Amino acid sequence: YTEAWDADKKSIHVMPDTPDILLAKANAANVSNKLYVQAWEEAKKKGYDMRADAIPIKTAKASRDIASDYKYKETHEKEKGHYIGCPSAKEDPKLALAARAMALQNDRLYKKAYNDSKTQIHIPVDALSVQAAKECQTLVSDIDYRQYLHQWTCLPDQNDVIHARQAYDLQSDNVYKSDLEWLRGIGWLTEGSVDVVKAKKAQELLNDRLYRTRPEQLKFTSIADSPDVVLAKTNAMQLSDV
């Protein structure tokens, strides 16, 4: 039964120009590492010709010279010890600048003037700040603030004293409430006030008894021969055990 199939499997021939075969060949060429590096391998076999005056060579040499620590410090090493036009180190601008920066950064020299002058303080007795401090001390002093009643500092019949007493009487709580003394002890019923009337109206609006009418209070008489009454009676007769 399978002899013909086994013989047919050995004689299958696929045309080399079918789309599937061409696609497989193209995919094999795309993923082939040998074909991917073939151009690079051939370029390496040919070698290269790089002249000494080529632009990349000059760029590399210039970058190397710039990055070289020796070339970077070459000018400084040549100028070291050859100060021209300065008879002493103090007259050299660079050394003077360095000394000035060191003096500014020195904390001892920075605070020297302050430490020398902080213990040498001379304040005149009639200085404006001293007078202001004395006046402030007088104002905040409790001794000068309190004056007993028998130690009058002004006459009682002066205009400013009379005016102050009138102002005190106007501001006094007893004088302010003296016109209400006749109301003390008088009873008052709240019936008829605005708040009470408003509360009653709100209670009437929210009263469920006044809002709804009970069914038993409605005068209603059903018709004896209406279809729904006749149907109910018939159903009752049918369901009656008697």
C-alpha cells in the first residue's frame, strides 16, 4: 500500500525558479555572515596607502600634541626663572596678585581690624542712640508707668482731663448699658414673634397629617354590578371551600 508512495517521495523535483526557492535564497544571502563581511575581507586583502601628510594623520598628531602634558607645560617650563623687568618679587604682578588673594582668604588678617577695635568703644553720653534707649526704657518701665491716685500730675479741671473723663464714660460698659436697666426683670412671651411664626409655618408644611387625607375619610361608594366587582365575586365563589 505504501510502496508507491515511498517510491514517489524519492522522485520529487522542485523547479529552481519558483518564488519560494528564490525567497529562501535571498533570505540565506541576507543572513549569511560570510557575504556580510565579504567586502571588508576583500578590502583588507588589498591593504591601504596612508601618506604622512594626510589630513587624518595631521589631525591625530595635533590632537596628541594638545593633549600631551609635556607640550602643555613646555611654555611654562621655559619661562620659569626668567622674570624680566621686575627688580623684586613684590613688584611682579602675578606674585602681587597671589599675595593679595592669600591676604583676602586669610581669616586672621580679615578679622584683625575688628579684633583690635572691638574693645575700644567710646559712646558719648548725649548720643542719639543712648537718648532713644533711655526714653524707651522710661516708657516700658513699670515704675514710671504707674501713678497713684494721690499723686496728681495734672489739675483735675483741665480741659484734656475733662475730655478724657467724658471719653471714658462713653466707653464704659455700665454707662453703655444703663438705658437697658429698666428692661431687667420684665417678662416677654415669644408668641407672635417672627421666629415663632416662621417655625409654625414650617411645621404646618412638614406635617404629614395635614398633607395627606386618610382613605377612610373619603366618601366613596363602589358600584355593585361593575365588571371588576362581579369578577371578584365570581372568583370568591369558585375559591370558596363551602
